[in-house]
Amino acid sequence: ARDLLRCRLEEEIVQLVPISADQLNQTRDDWRQGGDLRQMLEERGWDEQDLLFHLSRPLALRAFAEQRFGPGLEETFLSAGSARDSLVYSLIRVKDPALAQELWIRIAEGEMGFTEAAAQFGEGPEAIHHGVIGPLEIGRLQPPQLAQILRDLAPGQIQPPWSLGEWQMLVRLEAFTPARFDASMRSTLLDEAMQRFMDQRLDCLLKGEELEPLHYDSSS
């Protein structure tokens, strides 16, 4: 039911947002990539209306999101503080405190590499990737204790073993990248804002609540 409602909501936005013929023609050419249009439609079981919706949908959704959420994106970014900074870290989880202490000493003294120790002794799923995790935004790290530990490390620095439930944890910060409000970050924030809007609207529809009509100013 939710997927069907999402499709209907997207159709409503597509009908609301005008897309120029030039945009559609360019998008159609990019989609075809020189292929035979009739054959491509037949392979997908589409008619021209299906193709029109397929081409219009991402353009309309992006234009709608830009108008509704674009003006406040930089403020949203600034309000997140350092939560948008990203990092790469390495992790080893073991259950034996004595082993964790031994590994920390051996790694710190250069007797063993962190990736080697993670692959050989790590008992968590990250051992498959030699302990390396990321890049991830700091604000998405769980538990918060891990995020705080990594904030306090310099790249290449290892945190002494610490406990998390049944686990003894060893972490090393590999790389830290401060977030910037560039084109990529702007696109990410716009996508997130649109996703939240869609989810909230779908939740209301599923509860039978009345919604404000969608609005798009085509003159802007």
C-alpha cells in the first residue's frame, strides 16, 4: 500500500511541475544513448506515456524539492555542526580483555599491523574487511560513545581497549574529512529533505489524515 501511495504522490508532483520540451528532449537523448527508441520501449513494455513519466519523474521531483527546500539548505547544514564531518576508522572487537590489551600493545609498538590483527583476531563482522569501516558521517555513528572517542583521536592514533557490552573494542582513526557545503553536500541535503517530506506525507495518508494540497510556483 505504501509503495502504491508513493507512486501516486510522485505522479501528483509530476503533473504539478512543468518540464520544458528542451529538458525532456535532452533527457530522452541521454536515456536512449543512440539506441532505437521503438525497440527500447517494446523491451520494457512501455508506451510513450510510460516513457514520459519515466523521464519527467526525476526532473519534477528535483525541481519540486529545490523550490520547497533549497532556500534553507545552508542553514540546515550549519545547524548540524560537526555531525556532517566524515571519517574512516578501523575496528577490532574481541571478547577477551587480555587479548585486547595484548593486541593494543603489539600494534602500538609496531609488532603487528592493525589490519593484520583485525583479520586474524577480530570477532565482529568488520574483520572481513580487515577492520576498516567508512567513510561515515560522525552523526550516524553508533553508539554515541564511539563517536566521541573518534572525535578525540588524531589520524593514525589508536584508542586503548574499552568495553562495550560483552566486547573489548580497539579503534584507530584512519582519516577525517570536515564537511563542506559544496554541490555534493547540497544535493545530499536536498535528497534527505525530500525523502522526509515524502515519508511524512505518506504516513499521514496511511493514517487517513487530511493533507494540505501540494503547491508549486511555476513562475519562479
